[in-house]
Amino acid sequence: MKRVEHDVVVVGAGPAGSMTAKWAALGGADVLMIEKRQEIGSPVRCGEGISKQWLEEVGITVDPKWVAREVRGAKIVSPSGHTFLVDEKNAGNEVGWVVDRVFFDKALARDAARAGADILLKTSATSLIKEDGKIVGVRAQSYGEPVEIRAKCVVGADGYESQIGRWAGIDTSLTTADIDTCYQYRLTNIDYDPDYCEFTLGSAAPGGYVWVFPKDEDTANVGIGVQLSKVKSPGDPKMYLDRFIAKNPGLKKGKPLEAVAGAVSICAPLDSVCVDNLMLVGDSARMIDPITGGGISISCVAGKFAGKVLAKGVMAGDLSMNVLQEYEKAWRDRYENKLWRNWMAKEKLTTLSDEVLDQLVHTMTMVGVEKLSVQSLLAVVKAHHPDLVKEFEDLI
């Protein structure tokens, strides 16, 4: 069996993996990033919306090649059609640009390569290598051939279906209430407002929402997330989305260019994302906003934290929890409170009727909300509709 050795092996070349690989390599670590598919960034299983504010922090240079559309803001649409507008700077982590993930993900992988990381495509991890109970790498299949990748630390950046965490004994299990199952078309020849991302709430998407993310003047990603606990058969998300499109004249005339299905975690933060000589980052670590199901920005920022800690551990010759705990602290200080708060809010929002959601969005429209966040929304609604938020007071 072929055997290679590196300081760090990153499993998965999405945004989390590439960002981790880049920052670890910049810090002097010898990094190998492996990707099971033959092309980074494809197939796309994402609405492709991101905000702009965090890019500079993680060292991403904007390239017009991966910016499909710049949007002015977001529309939050209630079940009966009340619409609340918010500008892109205050609309959250999924609004600002709609990107082309095929080019975006490749750009991040290119940055990792330029920083010094090696990349292997068509290479799937099959198990962890342990010696005397210590994790020392992964076994993999690379282009159909077995390979043993020895490393001082393994990084699981292998997404929603992550196996790395399970193999390491990290509890990443999910309840059906903590999963959104998704379906998305790219529709062209539609009539809509291409300057705004649109989110429709209520029974049109039980436990989730319908999104419209502009790609150009007459083309958009039109998708749905439905809470798995509310799904009765595997075809339900497509059925709900088709029903929504059929009722919207501007979308009904559209023609599909592609269709993708997938799932996303909408759970509370994990108790731990590290063990000695192994860490998880991004979707594999359940670093997803439970309200929106979005996670690109969180994955990239956490990837930077992870990469810098990995480089530090490599230089110190220690990648045990003594060092990796610094990564745990960094990402939790930045995101844990928000993710917990949004998970608790998600738990309650998914129980609201269409009538109550109408009242909430109508109140937001009449009063105005400067920044779209769970705390600011609930604070405004509490002041003007206290009867609607009596169950939410512990979150405000």
C-alpha cells in the first residue's frame, strides 16, 4: 500500500477545508487536502448566498468570476404576502452576493495551494489510522488505489455526511427536528426582482422556508428547506417547491437548468469538535446557523481559527487537546452564543401558525428593523406585539 506523510491531512475541499488548509500552510505546516470528488465545487448543493463583511478577515480577495449577482438586500415574505425589506449590510450572513460555488470553491482551494498545501482529488477517506489508541492519519482510496496518509492531525471538513467525526467518537448525531431536507432548481426565463434575495415563511415550507437567490436578470436559484420531522415521504420537499412555483406567475413560466437535492443540519452547537490529533470544522462540526441553514461564513472564519492553531501545534510538536482547545475556544467565543440563541428561536418559530407569522412580518414592516437578527427582531416585536413573543422572552 502506498504511504505518504504530512503534518496535517484535511478531508474535504469545501470552504471549511480550503480555509483550514490555507491558514495551516501559511503558518508553516505541511498540509495535504483530499477531496472525494473529481472537481472541487461541483455539484452545487447550496443557495449560494453570502454577505460581504467577513471576506477580508479570512483573506479572500473578491474575484468577479465567482460573483454571479450583487443584491441590494433581502425580502422576508409572510404566508399571506406581507413583505419586509432589509438592506444587504443588515440582512445577515447569506445576503450581499450570490456566488457561483463552482468558481468560489475553486478559488479558495487555489488560495490553499498557493499557500503551500497539496491537493488530491478523487480521494476518499475510508477509516482513521490509530496506533496505541492515538490517531495518526487516515486510510483512503485515491483513484481506486489504497493509500495510507500519515499525519500529526486529521481535520474533518467532510460536510454534512461527515464520517471523520463519527470514527473519532465525536457525537454528531441529529434528530429529525435538527435537519432540513432541501430541493432546489436553477430557473431561467422568470419574472422577479433580481436585486433582492427572497425568503418566504410558513406552511409553504413546513419548518423551513422557500428562497429565491438571484443569479442574473431572469435566472435564480429557487429552493426550499423543509424540517425533516415534518416530511412524510422523500418527495415532499420537491412537492412543496413545485406547488410554490405553480402559484407564483413569475416563477411558473421559468425553465429549469438544474435540480439538486440535499440536507443541512439546523442543530445546537456540538459539545466538542476536537479530540487529540483530530478536529472538525464547518458543516462536519455542525457550524450552521439553525435559522437560515447557512454556514459558508462560519466555516471560513472557523477554518482560519483552525488553521492557525494547527500551525502553532505543528511548530510546538503537540496537536493534543492541550493545543486544539485553543481552536475550540476561538470558534465558541465567536459563534456559540449566537448559534444557541438561533437554535432556541428555531425550535419555537417552527411551531408558529401562518396567522402568527403574518402578524410578525407585518409588525416588522410597520415598525422597521435596522438589523436582521433574532435578538433585534424579537425586541422590536416585543415592544409592539408582546402577545406574540411571550414564549420567546428568554431569548431577548
